[in-house]
Amino acid sequence: MRVPAKVNVQLAVGGLRPDGFHDLANVFLAVGLYDEVTATPSATLRLTASGEDAHRIPLDEDNLAARAARALAAHHRLGDLPVHLHITKDIPVAGGMAGGSADAAGALLACDTLWGTRTPHDELLALCADLGSDVPFSLVGGTALGRGRGERLTPLPTGGTFHWVFAVAEGGLSTPDVYRECDRLREEAGTGATAADVPTPEPAPALLDALRTGDPAALAPALANDLQPAALSLRPSLAATLTTGTSAGALAGLVSGSGPTCAFLAADAESAARIADALRSSGTCRTARTTQGPAHGATLV
């Protein structure tokens, strides 16, 4: 299964809920950077990985892909059904682009195909939601609004192709740490951090219009990420990356999700290539990747 990365073109974060999560208005756009998950019969549950940064993936039973296989087997009352899952990594690890969630969605669909369990789509989405907030979108791809903690999806019409550059940072950022820093910064600013203090998050009408018309110039000023101040607080060097990308001609730049990958919207493929070259030579990131979106969700190859 080939599964795409994502960028959050808008991530509006509500206050801290009693269950420890935050309500979101999370506008996902799948992009053409992919992990592949291969499922083959095995005597035991085994997880292996290859590709760039594969050494950074935990290959134990707590890996989301392994948990996805066990969840599907339990859903169909198959017992401890063994499988070998191999992940070929191309999505940055701990980069705010849902690489782990993509692997979980890929493993779920790969095992469903291998085992012939033919799980209905709505049941697959429910299993995805139990595994993690971003996993359902990794399954469906395209463009969608995520409500709740991001798991309740509504597809969004998208009228064109958007060109992106992703500046990949050294190391990763912990998503829970970034959310905690977001809450801390809000409390420090006197705006509060609980659901009662923070307005209900909503998607921006201008952003939805820009997606519908496929207009990158209109989308650029609408890009927004409420987690960006927290990511910059934890990793101040990202500010130089954002400045480099926008100075090189990006229409706009923002931290992708919880970071530390930075995403830059380009006017076209040629502009994206120039921005990527500038980022690579700047010393402000480990590498830069160009791609486009929206992309399809988990797909059998």
C-alpha cells in the first residue's frame, strides 16, 4: 500500500478538553510524498523498515502499524494473526506530516487485503480513528476538514493542483510536547488554555474558497497553524527556515502540523524548484523536497 503525507493548510486548535485532547478545525491536504507498507504472511508479528530515517522508527509492538494489524485481527475475531509488515519510508519521521499515521492506515488496508477480511469502509475509518487522530485522513487522502480531534472528516472540493516545498529539519518534535507548549503559551498570554477559554475552532471561509477555486495566490494568505508559535518556541531555528523559504519566492510558509518540517506554497513547479534549491543551500534545514497535492489516500500498488 502506498500512503501519502499531509500538510495542514489550516490547523485551528481549541482549548484543552477534560480528556486531554483539543477540538480542532484541521484542513488536511494530502501531498505526493509516500510511505509504502507491504504485508506478507509470517509465523509471528514482525515489523521491518527501510529508507531514509528508517533507523528512527520504533520496530516494536507499540508501532502504530503493528497496532493497526492487531486491531484489524481483533475486529474480525481472528485471534493473534501473524503478519510481516515492511515499511519503506519516504515521509519525514516525526516531521509533522503524519508519517506514522500513514503507516498505520497502510498497514490496516494491507492486512485487510492480505487476509481477505473485506472490511467495510466505515468500519476501517472507525478503526483508524481509534488508532490516532490523523489516521483516518491518511486512509482517504485528497482534501478534507477534520473535526473533533481531527478524526471526523468532511471531504472538501479542491479545484486545482497546489505546488509545495517541504524543508525537512534535523531531528523531530513530539506532538504532545507541542500541544502542551501551545497551552502554556496561551496561559502565559492570559488567554487561558481550556475549552471554556478558547473560541471554538472553525475553518476560514477564505481558505475554503481558495481550495475550491484552486487559486494558490488566494490560498497563501489564508494558511494558518495555531501550533506554529509553540513549535517555534521549542525549536527557534525554524524561524530562519521560514524566512529563507519566503525570501526565495514562496507565496507563504508555515510549520507543517506540529513540526518541525516547514511547508512552503509555490506559484508553480518552477518556483518550487527554485525555493527548494535556496533552502538546501541555506543551511537552515537538512534537505528540501518538492511535490504537489492533493494526492490520493492509501492505494494498492
